[in-house]
Amino acid sequence: MDFPQEVLSPQKVLFRKGGIADFAREVEAFGKRGIIVHGKSLAQSGIKNQILGICKSSGLETECFVRPAGEPTLAEITQVVEQARLMDAQWIAGIGGGSVLDLAKAAAGLFHAKEKPVYYQEGGTLEKPGIPFIAVPTTAGTGSEATPNSVIINPEKKTKLSIRDKSFMARKIILDPELLKGLPVSVIRYSGMDALVQAYESFISKNATWYSNSFALKAIRLLVSHLMPATGPRGESHFAPLLLGSYLAGVALASARLGVIHGIAHPLGVLYGEPHGLICSVCFVPSIKINREVMDRKYELMSQAAGEDFLTHIENMISRFGIESPFKGKLIREREKIIAETLTSGSTAANPKPVTREDVEFILSEIF
């Protein structure tokens, strides 16, 4: 049977509008004390006060860690772990976008770790599982809630790598479309394109199975149907399928891995500081051109899902969204570093076509 050797799944996924109202009841199953990791936008939206009010009325002892803008770093993991240990936390929840979820996930997973986070990022074995991680995404993009890995930046080495362990998998996930209200259109676009890229790369991955393909293709169908309308005048009616598509893409990538887009997006993100979803968006078309000859029947299925030629559909989406490469007219910094990290990336290793230096050079020529 064409089935993955191991499948990791959350203990529970709650998918409904207003699901955040059940937050306290869901986390209380793990204990009365916990840390909530979030970004500044959660407090500005008023959702933070709502959640804290629910927790207080339920007798929970909660503390918050507010992370700055940008992508999570090794130092932030240490900060959250230290805060959690001081209060003897029994769980850590991430309520926010992919960076928030990745940070909360890593901190929960490394709560009992003996070494510094960099040790595990560089391949060290985790001695003991951490404490429960609860994921509440407020964007439809990364699918981090469905994966056992956290993408973290090491500023000193200028690298962006995953810390992963099967014990990192979220114990509970709350998918509440109401939490997407108020998102800037640019965030919906970039995060949604990231989710679509992940569904696409998982679907064509050389590690794909019928199990991962079923989630990936469903995600593609949802995302190509609802991403563009989600930025329109009746956008909120498309938030639920958009959020579900993002989650299913995460399930698929957790099983099949990704491809060259994510292989090159990581070094570019560290060197240029551009949003991950934007980088993935501008690398999308070059990737399709590279992989077109090896996609076979899968390209036809993606075209059917899009209602037109898949490459044409992606080009039209990028054009309608007004997405332009942030690298145009810039010099390529540390070209050899970008190429080397792309070629050695675990994501690139799953690309259906073996990626060569010439392929990476082609992508760079298309986006710079």
C-alpha cells in the first residue's frame, strides 16, 4: 500500500466559527497554568482581552509572551521557555500567524530540553518530550498548526532551519474563521499564496502518497476557489474554506515535505527580510516551469481544480493581486550561499525533479 510509514495527528481539531470561545475549556484539560504566545495585532484586535477574560472566569492562570514582528529566532525560544518554567506552565498556546505558532510550538517542545535550542536545530536528539502545544491560527497560510516542525532563524549564522520532533505536534487545534476578520488584504494574499504553494509542492513531491495527495489536492481546490474572493467585498464568507485549505495543506506537507520553492525561500528570507509568503509567491511560476515536465497527470488535476491551465491560473492570480518581486533591480547577495543552501535543503530534496545548480540560477534570474 502507498501509505506513509508514520502519520502524526493532533489529538483534536475544532473547526467552527466562534470556536475561540472554547479556548479555556480545551486547554484546561492539560492544566490550570499556561503561556499564550501572540503578536501585537491580537491585542489591537481585542481578541486578546476576550481570551484572557474567558481564561480568568475559568480559573486559569495565564501569562502572555508578545513577540515582535518578523520571524522567530532561537533567542525567543529561550525567552518563552524561561518564562514558562518560572510559572511551571503545563501548556503553551500559540494564537497568531505562522511565526507565532512556530515559536510557541518550539518552546512547548523544548520545555524539558537540556541543551540550547541551536543544538536541536542542528540535528541534536531531544531527550524528553515537552509540554502540550495548542495551536490557534489567525491567518490562513503556513499550516504550522498541522506540522511537527518549527522554522526558526539563527541570526548569527544567517540561517533559517527547522527544529522538528514528532512530539512537537499540536495536541489541540482551534480553527476559527472569525479570527481572520480585520486582516490586512496583503496578509490574506501572501499567507494564502504560501498555503497554495505548500499544497502544490506537497502534491507533486516525490515523497507524496495517496494519503498526502488527498489532502493536498483538496487544499488546492479550496485555495484556488476562495483565495481571490477572500480579498473582495464579501471576503469574510470565504474565510472558512480558506482556513481549512491552509490546514489541509499543512497536513499534506507534514507527510510529503515540500520542494524547491521553500528550499530557496529560506535563505532569501534571512538575507533580505521579505515576507515568506511574498517570496514563495514570486518563486511559484519559475518552479512550475522547472517541474512541468515531470508532473504528468498531477498537472492536469491541478489545472482541473483551477478551471484553466494551472500555470496560467497562477500567473493570473499573481497579476490580479499586484504581486511583484521585491528583488527586481537588486544585487544578489551571497549568491553561492543561496545556491548551496537551496541545494542542500530538505525541502529541495523532496522536489520531483532533481534540482541542479542551473535550476536555482534560473529561479534567481526570474525573480531578480
